[in-house]
Amino acid sequence: MTHRTHTHDTPRDDTGAADTADAAVARRQRFGRLPERIRLQDTVETKPATRPDPARDTYHADEWLIRYCG
């Protein structure tokens, strides 16, 4: 496979440098600084503990039937 280069028949416009500079300024304004840091306290959700329910932890003879066959 050969590599071919294409020569432009039309002269190039020098306004491309100004457009590139304007694009760089716009990009710098949008992405020029990092977002604010998130504090560790804001990343953890806490819920108050609930009282234990004794009825929930008691053994029920037919529970296995409901869980595995129901």
C-alpha cells in the first residue's frame, strides 16, 4: 500500500490561526479549571439505627416453604 499526499490547488486562508486561537480561548474558559472538591462528609449517607424487631428474627416452621417453594 502506498501513502499518497494530496496537494491543495487553492491557496490556504490565514484566518484559520485566529479561529484556532478563539477556539482555544473558549475551550480554556469552559474547561480551564477543575470543579470544586467534594468533601468526604458529603459523600457518606447515614441513617439512624432502628430498634430490633423480635418478631422478624423468630423461627417460623413454614417459612422455608414460603421462601423456597412459593
